[in-house]
Amino acid sequence: MTSALTTRLRITQIRSAIGSKPKQRGTLRALGLRGIGRSNTLPDCPEIRGMIARVPHLVEVEEVA
């Protein structure tokens, strides 16, 4: 059984932030993404899920045990 504390998300930037709105660029920076192909592993929590919901067209998300 996996609890929310042990579940992590690997977030990968798949599209460029050029041409996107400043808030979306800021959200990518807050997620720790600095360019296409860069990944970051973050805890699965409502705050992170909310940030991902702002930029779903720019990132790819997968769960990591």
C-alpha cells in the first residue's frame, strides 16, 4: 500500500516555455524545470498537482515508487 507521503512524481518538461504566459513560465521554474528534457522528482501533494494543472501542455508526469 502506497501512501501519499511515499509517492513521488517525476515531472519532465516536454515543450518550450517560449511564447507561454509569464505565470506559466514561473510555474515551470517553481517546479524546478529549466529546459526541454529536464526532469525533477517532487512529492505527490495537492500543491504540486495544482502547479502541474497550470501547465499540462508543457510537462509530462509519471508516478515513481
